Amino acid sequence: MAALDPVAFVRGTPPFDALPADAFRDAARALEIVFFPTGTRVLERGGTPSEHLYVIRKGAVRLEREGQTLQLLEEGEVFGFTSLISGKATLDVTVEEDLLAYRLPRQEFQALLAYGPFAGHFASGLAERLRNSLERSQVASFQPDLAVPVATLLRGPAVRIAPAATVGEAARVMAERGVGSLIVDSEPPGIVTDRDFRARVLAQGRGPETPVLDVYTAPLRTVGGDVPVYEAWRILLDSGVHHLPITRNGGEIAGVLTATDLLKCTASGPVAVMKRLERLGGRDALPGYGTKVSEMVSALFAGGLEPTVIGGFVARLNETLAGRILRWAEDDLGPPPCPYGWLVFGSEGRKEQMILTDQDNALAWRDDTPEARAYFAAMAEKANADLVAAGFPSCPGGYMATRWQGSLAEWEERFRAWLDRPTPQALLEASIFFDFRVAQGSLDPEPLDAIVRRAKHARTFLAAMAKSALTFHAPGGLMLRLRSESSKFDLKLKGVSPIVFLARVYGLEAGARSSNTLERLAAAVKAGLIEQDTCDTLSEAYRYILRLRLREQLRTISDGKIPSNVVSMSDLSSIERSRLRDAFRAIEVWQERASYHYRTDLF
């Protein structure tokens, strides 16, 4: 087939398509076919210059400088020419997805530079890359539209195959059409991918005569074509798949979106970071994770995503990182003696963390035995140390697994004590740990969830927690101070915390299943505790303050400084200051109502 012929493929690829026939014919004789698996470093900055020009036939490569992704290249694109022209290796080139490429030796490439259109193509490309390399700030330079319909990323219709086909027949269709998946017209429809061939055919010692129905996946996980790009990211991350069929209005499959398609959309997106996590070889690869997350957050924020959505992506990535770290600990210590759960709380527990902050975690296990205590104490030491290496500072208050650990029975006792005896210290610890979720591990948290649900009927506890939450408020005279461009204040302490802490109380009374702040407010509406318009106003105030805080944090990071929660009025426009006053006024009104609802004056 012509599509499988390297000469025909390269002939149709710019800038080779601009060459005279005789010039291309001479060069084509020197073409070589090469394959590199995912993770291979093809070129290393400062290393040996490239001896070839590469044309990508299948797969993808990532171009980086100083750890920052500059570009993602895939089928039909070329690389290596910068090194060939300059005689230096100025970029790191790493295989993002198994790479099949055709390469042309240096001598033949240099001969082709005699042809103006061919040489001009590379001169233009090099200038473009140099311009991009100077735009270091994602906040300023990265402006993708992440809300566009995911169908706009499709590169062609879905390729189909009959359910009676064999693996060999399916593989031939994939090769001929240049795709990595096929829709199987079974009932219900399914999908078979090149990964299935590796994992379910070759790895299992099966042959090409194997029926496709023995290795395919059904039913399909599909998504409508009008779903925004960022939602497709979430689905791919949550499901762990690499191919996502896209449907039209009537449910017909319009095409198949791949993880690489989403990587192409932005090389700093969560799919790209997740792929990095999946390839972490060991603890020496942990440094830099926090920087990568900050770059991703910056790109997503510049692309128009709400901080609440970004927090969900960061939480998913952090869960994956924790899973890798805990598996390394298990490799060192041996299999765990009983089921355990890695607990996270605070903003991480609520899935509201964006810029990596200090650790908030704990460890619980099922069986209260000396063996379990020794094992999980060692696991906590390793995990907390690895998280520090990845960019999570130690918690100043000591709320980390090295200190907060124990059997499930011990945790139940703690939760009951906080609920039944709401002393100031108990309220502090309940406000932290009642936001928990199990990020990793097979431990069933239902006994702890059951105790938290009891808070719904614990009026004394709720009133005490509400009174504690109401200590978070804007200082007197803030409405006037906001008019002064010289004033500064802490957006977390004076804006985020008042909403988070009071939403926690309402969420507990409503019996909310989630600890997320916006979901707690929604649960309070459903339970009849607040009106829908109050929820809408508070939710928008919360989103606005989060956007403002994140924007200022990203600006600080781009200046090479440590991010904080402090904002200066001189950095805000008059409209922004006005909206901030509106947000604080909404919080103030809600706090007045909450004080009456929980009768905090009597506590």
C-alpha cells in the first residue's frame, strides 16, 4: 500500500513535496526506517548533534529546553533540522509515544538545502521556535480555548471493522489507514486498539487468527462532540483509557479522539503531566513535579478554566503521584500486612488545591497489630520524604502521616471524640480531618464516613464549629481600605477561608457526601438550609476570589518568587476592587444569617 511506503509518505510531507523529482529521488535512496519506544531520549541538549533529519510516521516526540515543553510533534512533522543546521544539540527530544520514523542522513539533507523552497521551510520553522522559546510565562503567552467542542479536534471519521474479523485482519486495516484503533460493529459496539494487540495478543502468546471479539473492549465509553476539551481531559484521566469515541447528536460515532490529540492541544495540559507520572522510573525523577504542575495550572488558567476545575485535575495528578510513591514503599518494605488508606485533607481533600502547598495527609490501616504499626510507620516516613522531594513542603503544624497514623479503630475513636467533645482543639482537628478522602489504598472508609454523617444531628458540635468558622472575616474598615491602592490583605484568610469553613458546617448538617466547598453549598440548598440564590451568590464570590488569588500567585511564580495569598490593591483595577467588595459583602451577609441559624450567640 502507498500509505506504508516510506518513499511515498515522505514525498507527500512538506517540505519534501516542494523538491524537484530528481532531487527527491536521489535523497529517497538514503531513507532509513527507525523505531524508538516511549521515553527514549533521541537527542540531548548539549550532547552529540543530530546526524539525521527525522520524519515522524507514527507516534509523537516532545521538544524541551530546560525542562519546559516547547512543542509536541506527531505524524508528518520533522525534527532534527535545528541541530543539523547549527551543528549543536540545543534541545532535548524525547519520545512521547512509540515512534516510527523515517530518517535522512546529514549529507543528503545538506545537499537538499540547495533548493530554495526546501531550505526556506526550515529557516521559517527555526525562527518561529526561537520566538516561542523567549515567551517563558504561560500566564502571558499561552491562550488556548479549552472550552471548544472536542469534536473540533477529530482528524477524520472513525475506522470500523466487522465483529467477525480476526486480529490479523484488524492489524492490517490499522496499518493501511494509519490509525491506532478500530470501532468494532458489534452489538453493543466496541473498540480495539494497538495497545490491546500488545497486551492481549502478543503478551498472551496469541496469534493473528485470534478473533477480535476476544480482545476488544465493550461497551464503549463515549462522549458527545459538543463536550468541551477540558471535560474530555477529565474523562481520559479518570477512566485511564487512551482512545475516546466521539458521538454526534444521534449517538452515531463520529470519530475517535486519542490522548495524543489532546497532547497536541496543549503540551502543558493534565494529559501530558499524567504521561510523565506514568513513566516515573524512580525517586530521582520526583524533583520538578511541582514545577510541572505550576506550568500546567498556568496554561489551564490562561486557557480560561475555572480554578475549581483546575483543582480537580491537580487532585487527580496528585493521587497518581501518591500511588507511585506508595508502590515504591511497598517494593522496599514488602507487601502490606493488611489493607490501608492514604488519607488527604485540607484543600487536597476537597480537591481545591492548585499551587502545591504543604502536605496534609495521614495513614490508616485495618488491623491493629505490632506488625502493621511497624510496617506503616516505615511507609509513612518514606512517603512523606518522597512528597517533599516532589515539591510538597512538610506541614508546619505536623499534619502528616509520620505523626497522624493508626488503625481504623483508633481513627474511629478520634472522630467520635472530636464530634462528642467539641473543645477548641477538637474543633480544629475536626475541621481538618472531616475534609478527608482516601486518595490511595483499599481500606474501606465507611466507618469514618458514618461518624461524620452523625454530625448532622450534633447541634452542639455544629454550633461550636459555626462559631469557630465565623472568626474568619474581613477586618473592620475593609470596605474603606479597599479603596486605598496601598493596602494589602490575605485573600485566603479573609476571602477563601470564611466560605470554606462555613460551607463545611452547612455541608455536615446537610449530610453532604462530598467535602468539596461548592458541592457542600449545593447540598445545603437541597437540604433546605440556604436558598438557591444565596448559593449562587456565594459560589460566584468563591470562584471570583479563587481566580484573583490564583492569578496573583501565577504572576508571582513567573517572577521567580514564592507565591503567597497576599494581594495588593495597586495590582487590581477599579472594577476588580469593586467586585471584591461585592464578594466580601455577600460573605458578610451569609455570616450574619449563619450566626442566627446556629445561634452562636448562645454558645
